[in-house]
Amino acid sequence: MKIYSWNVNGIRAVMRKNLWQPFIDQEQPDIICIQETKGTSEQAGLELPGYDQFWYPAERPGYSGVALFSKIPPLQVINGFPEEIIKKYDVTGDTYGDPNKEGRVLAAEFPQFWLLTVYTPNAKDDLSRIPLRHKHWDPAFLAYAKQLEATGKPVLFCGDLNVAFTEDDLANPKPNRGKKGFTQEERDGFQAFIDAGFIDTLRLFKQGNGYYTWWSHFARSRERNVGWRIDYFLASKSLRPHITNAAIHADVMGSDHCPVSVTIDLPPK
């Protein structure tokens, strides 16, 4: 089973560039998770024969949003955090707004696992959203993933986590230390996933630097591969024997991010 995640930075923009269908034709994903849809299903008018479509847009037009498209019908799909998680971790928002209205997390239950697609709030250039990330969002997301894991099924989550975890995950770590995407608070949030038993799937197959998923539009950054790895697949430890590949698809154009994927081999249930 091939599962892909892609921050499309506006699905309609990718479609206008005629780059969406070539991606589907080339990669033939079984499940696709996307972030930053920047619109609704009706606005996109995306025809994807053979896939069930599940959209969770932001209330604000043209902003944020996640979606999941699957050839395998999920047992259920849940938009957003459960109310008890929101209350426990006080995920009520900040001066930028309420992240629970920004279409940021969608969970789908399949017969053998849970799959989440997430678009983690950006810390902002002035780091003004770090308190939301560090004290509320990251702990809430981890608690939600663990809650789903406690149902007896392993969890796979993917998306734009808006953090480079280690120095190997960005081309220029020293000048970016302490800046958005590479603050200690954001990296601690990722470390909490690892400490809770989740596996960074790419690192099962690739070590070292040079593996990036986002590039600035400036100074031919993508052409020179001066980028950041901020898009991930993390998995429950029990899935590890079944993960046969994890990859970055830097040749797929259409967004300032590229898709990432995992391939899992699970026995029929």
C-alpha cells in the first residue's frame, strides 16, 4: 500500500499548472493526504475516479485546510481534535485565530491502522505563534495520536509539521538556529513524538542531510537543493516491520513542497 502526503500550497494552483494528474498517473498512490488545500471540495472540483474524497477546509476562505483521498474506504473519518483534547490542552487559539477553525487535522480509521493528515501551525517569522505550538498544539496532537493508538490500532501520521527536527533536516542549520521551524521549542515538540514511541519513517532508509521537502522561492533554492525537511511520516513502533519504503519525491513539481511517501505491507485482516 502506497500512501503519499503533499503540502500542495493550494490544490487549485497545482491543477491550473496541469501538474496534479501527472503526479497521480506517475505515482499511483493508494491514499493521498494533502495540506494547504486553500479551498473547499466544491471550489476545487477535483475529479479523482476510484478515490473517496474527504475534505476539511478552514473557515477562512483560501487558507490552510487538509484533505484525504483513498482507494480504500475508511471505516470513519474525524475532522479536528476531540473536544476533550481541546479543553485539556487549552487549544483555543491566539491573536491569529482559533486553529480548530483552520482545517488542520483529519483522522481516518482503516481496518488495520489509523491515518492522520496534519498541517501544523507555522511559528511565524517573529515566533509569535511559538506559545500556541509549544504549550498547546504539539502536546494536543501527540495526545490525540496516543488516544487513537489506545484503540488497539497503530497510528500513522503525516503532513507539514513545520519543523526541521535535526541539523540534518535543513541545508543551513547554524544561521537558522532559533528561527521559525528550527527553534528549540519546535524541535522539543518533535522529540516528544519520538519519546512517545513514534518512528520517523524516512530515517529507517535514509541517513544524513540532503533530503529536503520544502524550498524557498529565492535564489534558486530548489535547483540548488538548499531546503528543509518539514514534511514527514511518523508511525507507531508496531508498524515498523511492515514499512517497506519511505521516500521524498523531489522531482514532483507544483508546490514549494514536494510529496513524501511510505509503502506498507500489512497482511489481510
